[in-house]
Amino acid sequence: MGTEALQRLVEIANDPYGRLADLRKRKKVIGSTLADVPEELIYAAGLHPFLILGTNEPISHSAALLPDNSCSLARSNLELVVGYEGDFFDGFVFSQVCDTTQHLSDIWKRRFPDRYFENFLAPRQVDRPSARDWYAQECRRLRKELEKYAGREISDEDLWQSFRLYNENRSLLRTLYNIKQEVPALMTNRTFFDVVKATFFMDREEHNRLLQEVVDWAQGEKGRYEDQDGYFKLIVGGIVVEPPNIYDLIDEARGNIVGDNLCTASRYIYHDVDVDGDPAEALADRHLRKPHFSPINEDVKRIYTDLLDLYREKGAETIFYVHIKYCESQDYDLPDIKKRMREEGIPLLELETEYQTTHIAHAQMKTRLQAFCESVLGRT
Amino acid sequence: MSEKVQEKKSAKELNKILTGEYLQDARTAHEHGKYIAYTTAVSPVELFVAHDIIPIYPENHAVACLTKRMGAKLSQVMENRGYTSHLCAYARSDLGYRVTGESPMGGIPDPDFNLACNAQCFTLTKWFEVLSRAYNVPIFVFDTPQWIRDPEARKEIVKYCVQQLKELVAALEELTGKKYDYDRLREVIKYSRDASLLYRKFLDMAAYKPSPISIFDALIHMAITVYLRGTPQCVDYYQTLCDEVQAKADQGIGVVENEQFRLYWENLPIWFKFRDHFNLLKSYGANILSSLYIHAWSYEFDCDKDPLETLAENYVSVFSNVTLEERAEMALDLFQRYSMNGSLMFVNRSCKAVSFAVYTLKDVITEKTGYPALIFESDMGDPRFYSETQIKTRIEAYLETLQGRAAQVA
């Protein structure tokens, strides 16, 4: 598989706490949860932003802190820090997008009284001018709080430099995503999304360096994989795809993901931050350009129109919707999404997932996916 | 008019009359050139009242369904349509009503506009989004960031909320084609202030020993301030209620004979077990006096301030939108002011907004008060998730523990 750089990125994506165990020796590590914390600010403060994406270990440590019908991702994140990797972090910046994340913030803060903790109160509506003003204001507040914690001023130049670095990262990821879509035989879905995932954990400069090598390699190699027969194009909808072996199942079925609205993919890699003007407003402008995110209110039809647009624009055959178990936001959206897709005659497969998916659940998902591909898409 | 002096109506009678008139107005709104807005129980409803828009609360209608034990049936209708059984029981029964038309009170009119204030919860936003798609009407989310304990951040949060309320006013002007009348809004807020102060006075009568009220009285009487605040009738209602309860307090009449245990309740009630719980507790000389939930409508509007600012400050700081630390302090304040000596902590599987903090709140309250607390899980409206024997046994065992402790102290 590919280059050494690619190998390294994939390893980090699959074992971030093991492979990056020495991170804290170089910088203070600030953990965040999905979604929309402006990492660029944390980086510009000389700190290391690190996205917490749960653990696949069974829930035991966090069971007494959150009820069992709370979002699987929230419980899993809490399990990870309370049970396993609490010492990995110097502090946390949390965004609140729903009831669960709001309460998780409080429970978390109480659990780690000795760590730096800041809330990032992202607007939960993006339909009106006040949302832009508020996002920018929260960026200004976070900037000040980070300055206090880091003990240094964050200049506008620091921020613009950070924006450039993150823009470069997003641009490289977009290029690689395009190549993967165009030449699916070159790179599996799993590998591509692992490369994206590695960026949530790694030093951004190092990620850019390795990513540039991967992009160069992919550009050079793609001509050798002209035969694209046998793949079907699909759109993936949702927030996050975990556990990542869901991508493996899609790969086994020879699905080629050609579009998504995931927080851990397109919502993260599309759209750059302007590197002139007021930095907080530039971050707000990027925020408002992002694809629809289920908990954030805007045009209520975007729960399906974004997916429909992607489906048509990309010439996809189907949509897979990844549903995090007990994600209340998705629970309210899904019946209307399914109804609309039925009306449009678009085949949609819902994949309900838990971070702690067992082998049995995984086998069931595999069977469902295969059955769907055979009976609905006519693939054998 | 007859020579006979008209007898003053009791609060109970007024409750019935006011509710009937309110529903009648709502059902004939369009005939009188008025609009219907769905809104959340905690929301700046004064903006509607001052603009001839009748607020309707799907939550209140849902409570009526749940109290009549329709929760499971309506919920199953929605489960068959792909909604899961762990969503808010209000939302499930309301959406079930939309499909079946079944209602214990003849239904509620359809919306022209939806307002969701997320200080109350996030669920309402998503539930109202479903309704906005179904009725093809606009939704306005009044986004209230968590009321974190940072004075500078709070100033900015209020500014953001005021900016949104201006956006809401513009949306209402567009809906009705009428210019907004801020003088009328000031008048409406005064009524809200007066009603809220009286409502709080009523709730605070739980401090008397024995208490002339229980939480069950408060749950019945809070309905008027939820849907009629901002009107003079609402002020009169709470004045009548306060006079009645004060008279009982003055005579030393308590709702529970030989009151021994004065309990705090965490969360919303289990609507369909209302009376059973009251009777069970009563048999042990126990009374639930209060909860943060019923205090959610104890606003303190400052009529000297800009009307939008005082609305923003009050609605953003409701108990469900403060930090867990501050919420625990608010609960402890009630605990101390009402001399309580026990807590029933309900983890309500269908209200995540209120329930996720309950485990931690229980730790704080037992630690700070020294009184044990009972924690149990169930659902506020769906009997399928209520284990009769188990919960009854646990409540009895808890009350016996309190009795044992009381005997030791004696």
C-alpha cells in the first residue's frame, strides 16, 4: 500500500494514543469533541489541538456518569478519558451543539478539575446574521482565554499563519479526495478516511508534509489504475463513521464514496479561512459555508436537500446514512430523510452504529450491507 | 345585572374558565385575524402576546395526552413510522396526535409559525423542525448559549440574544404585516412580571410547616403562567391562588397530615403516576414540596430595562441552561429555604436535557445536605418504561430509611 508516508498516517489514525505518546513532551495537548471548535486558534496559541473520537472499548467507567440511552459517541468519549487516556490531555475546549454535549461539558469539567477547560459556545442556528456575529464573538473570547492559559499573546499574524497551515491541509485533503473518487482502485475508502482522521490527532505541519508525499505519489500512480469497472458510487450522510471498519465493509462491496456531509470529512476539509481581514470574522465566514450539520438549525429541508444535491451532482447510485445510536438529532431527522428519498426513488441504506460495536453487530451490518447491494443495487 | 354580589371564583374555577377561553380564542384565531405560533414553554412568549399572536404549546397538549395514559399508544404510532422510543415522550405523543388526531381535549390548532427556545432543551428544536417540515411553516430558533459563569461572557450572550429577539420581531412583522408595538410589549412584560412574582410567592408557600401545597398542586397551577403570562387574567389568577393558599397556611392546614418528610423532586413528573405517587407518599407522612422544574417560570422581569434585554436575561438563565454547578446551587437553595429532608431524583429517559445531570446532582445534594437521596429511572409519559413494583418498592424502602434516620435522631 502506497508510500511510507501513507503507512505512517494510517498507523496514527488507528492508534493515535500509542503512536503519538510523546506529544505532550513537545506541546500542551488540548482535547476537543465534535464539532466546530476552531482548532486554528488553539494551534496559534502554541498548543496542540487533538480531536477526541471515542474508544471502541466497552463502556464501564462512564456508565455511572451518563445514562445508557445517551449518545454512543458522548459515552465513548467520556469512557476514553475517564478510563484510559485522561493523562494524555493538558486541557479541553468543548463545543456545545446539543443537550448531550452541553451536559457532557459540565460532567467532564467536574471530572477533571485540575485541567484547563473552556467551552466554545457555537451558535446552534446559522440562518440569520446573528449567527455570524456570535461565532466571531466566541472566537474572540476563546482567543483571550487561550492567551491566558498559554501565557502569551496570539497576534493576528499568528492566526493568519495558522489559517494558512490549515488551509494547506484542507486543500491537500481535497485533492486526495478527488483522486480517490476518480481512481477508487488506487486507494480504499478506509485508507483515505484514515488519512483524514490522522489530521485530527497529528501536528499539522507534519501531517501536511506526509500528506504532500501521499498526494504526489497518488498523482503519479493514478494513471496505472484506469480500469474503474466494478465500483458503485455512493454518498455517505451523517456526522461521523465509527467504528472505521464500516469503511472496510463498503470497500469489500466495492463502493466508492464520492461525496459526504460528515463532520469528520467534507464538513472538515471543504472551505478555507480567508487570510486577510478580521481573523474572528474570517473563521465565522468559513463556519457558515460548511455543509449542513444535523444539530444546527437552518433551512429545515437541508437534512435531505444537501444529500440530494450531492447524489445528483456526483452521479451516485445510492446513499448510506450512518446513524450514531442514541444521537437524538439524527433520530429526529431520519424518518423525514428516508421518506424524501423514497419519494425521489433513491435507495438509502441506514447503518446504525455504536462505538462499541461488537463482532455480532458488525456481522449483522455486513449482512445488511451485502443484502442491500444485491437486492437494491443489483450487485452480486 | 343582578343585585346579588357575584361570588368570587376560586382558583380552580378560574383555571377551568381561563383554559376554556384561551383554547376558544386559539381555535377561532384565524377568524379574528390572529395567528397561531407554536412555542416552547420556556420562551419569550411576551413577544407574541403583544402582537396578537396566540401562543400554543404542544408540550401542554402532550401533558394532557400523557396524563390520560395515551403515551404508549401514540408513541407506538410514531415508532411504526421510524421514530425511536427513547425520544422525548412529549414529542412522541404530539407527533402521534398529528397522525391519529387523538386528543383528550379536542386537539390544538395548526401552527402559522414555530419558535423554539433552546434554553429549555435541544429536543424541542428538532421536534419543531419536524413540525415545520410537516406544515411548511417557518421556524425561528432562539438560540441561548449556556449561561456560563463568566460575567463578561454573560454580557455578550445577552447581546446575542437581544440581537436574535430583534430578528424575531422582524420575522413576526413579516408574518403579520403589522409594525411591532413596543409600548404594548412593555405593558405585556409588566403583566408577566406581576404574574411571575405571584407565582413564585405561591411556590414559596412550601416553606410553611406543614406545607399548604405539594408539587402536585404546583404542577396543576403552573399551566396558567405557562400559557397566559403577559395577560391581566394571569395576574388575577395567581392573586386568587395566593390568597387561598395563604389562608390555609394561616390556619396551619397542610396537604399531608402529620407531615414528617419534606422532599425535593428532581426532574419533570411522571405524569401518569401523579396521583399514585402523592397517595403513596402521603401514607408515610411525606410530601414533595418542590423542584427546579416548577420554578422555571419564576421570572424576574425588570421593567426599567430595555424590554428585549430583560426578556433575554430571564429566558437564557433558566435552570436547564445554567451550568451543572449552578443548577446544584439552585436546588440546594430550594432545599434549604423549604427545610427539606430528602430527595427523589428521577432519571427521565425521555428528557435528556434535564436528566443527564441527575447522577452528578445526586452526589452534590447528598454530600451538601447530609440527607440520602433516591435515584431511579423511568419515563415521564410512557408506561412501558415504568416498572410499577420496582419503583414502588424502592420509594417505600427509601421512606423507611428516612423513618429510621428520624427515629435515631429522636
